[in-house]
Amino acid sequence: MPTKPTAPEMFRFIGSTFEAARSDEEILARMNGIQGTMKVITTDPDGVLVIDMASQEAREGNADEEADATLRMSTMAANLFWQGELNMLASMTRGLVRVQGKKTLIVRVLPIATKLFPLYIQTVIEAGREDLLVKKPSPASP
């Protein structure tokens, strides 16, 4: 089982993922026209991340900030999701992830998020935090 990221690491990793996505025409085309903000409140450790779909940005936020949809989950669950190792819809159904607000926004964004998983994993690797990954990268051949 991977270790837990800190809340600042999650902000940095997800923010960097969205930044990298802005140079991917396929991802930009899929995000085009999606309006709304999602707030992700994580626990253990506590943190708040705001994802603005219109600007394709993720940043640190606060719990009182307005959002169209709010997700509440552990930091470990968020890390697993961004690696493609946590089924968000099943986790919502089982209560592992709690949702408030526009569930339709979340359902609309989920297929796009899967395109971001490799970017997130690359960001984690570049930060030297392979210990956070479920599937460890293969060592480079000599």
C-alpha cells in the first residue's frame, strides 16, 4: 500500500497535472465548454482543493469557498483516484466519497479525469515520491 501524500503535495501534484493538461489538445477539446467549480475536501491530512473547469486550473482553497460540487474523501482516496486506482462512482455509492451539489458536473468530468491520470503519475514520479504510487514504475533499462 502506498504512503499518504501531504495536503500541500496533493495541491502541487494536481495543480501541475492540470497545468500539463493545458498543452494537450485532446484534453483541452474534451474540457471545452464544461463550466463549474469542484471543491475537494480531503481528510487525514486535511486540505481543500478547488478545480475550476473553465480555466482548467486546480489550486488550494478553503472549506467556506463556494463551488458547484463538493467531494469529501481521504487524501489517500484522492491519491488513488488520480492514479486510476479508485472507482469514483463506486466510491460515491459506497459512501467512501461524499458528494454535495451538482453530481452531473462530477459525472461529466470523470471521463476527462481518466486522461489526466498519466500526467498525475508523471508529476508524482518527477517529485521523487514513487512511494505514493500503487504501481511502481519499471526501472529504466541500461
